[in-house]
Amino acid sequence: MLEFALVLPIFLLILCGILEFGWLFYNQLALNNICREGARYAVVSTAENHETDGIQRHIENFIEDTYPIDEIIVTVTYTKPLDPLSGDVVVHAQKEFHYLTPIFSSVTGEDSRTLTAQVVMKVES
């Protein structure tokens, strides 16, 4: 019983660390996939779909269909805004994720972590 009482806090800390790392890793991969999908849609779309509003709608639909994540800040920019059919498209996503376990947040001293992802692709004309 004494050994269990000594090992339990360390075991819980390791277990919560594994859970938090998996949670943040999953969400980072989701942000990467969201940016990649938006950039891919922008580079292979027809000329009328190169407006940023259409790309934003496509990204929102992709998020609704694929990931249960809300309140993501996604920005779409072109390196040559006057001629979006030449240059690069940059899709940037940002989301603040709250930790799952109170143990890990009390150890780190912060309640959440802001994850970002960015994808740059050459526009195919």
C-alpha cells in the first residue's frame, strides 16, 4: 500500500502527459490537414474559385465534414494578390486548445496551448 501511494502521483503524471501529448498531436495534425486541403483546393481550382471567400467556404465545409473542431481562425492569402493565378497561396490556421486534464495544466501553469499550422503551395495555372 505504501509503495502504491508513492508511485501513484508519478504514474498519474505520466498517464496525463501521454493523454495531453496525444490530444495536442491529433489537433496539430488536424490543423495541418485543414491547411493542406485549403491550399490544395486553391491551387487546382478554376479561376473563379481563386477568391479567398470560396476557399474559406471550402475549408469550413471540410472542417464540418471531417473534424469536430470549432472556432479555428483560418486565413488565406496570395503572394501576388493582383494576379492569384501566378504565385503562391498561403493558408494559415490557428486554434487555442484547452488541456484535457487539470493535473497537466497545474504542472505546466497554463490552461491552454495555441497551435498553428501553415501551408504554402504554388498555384497551378
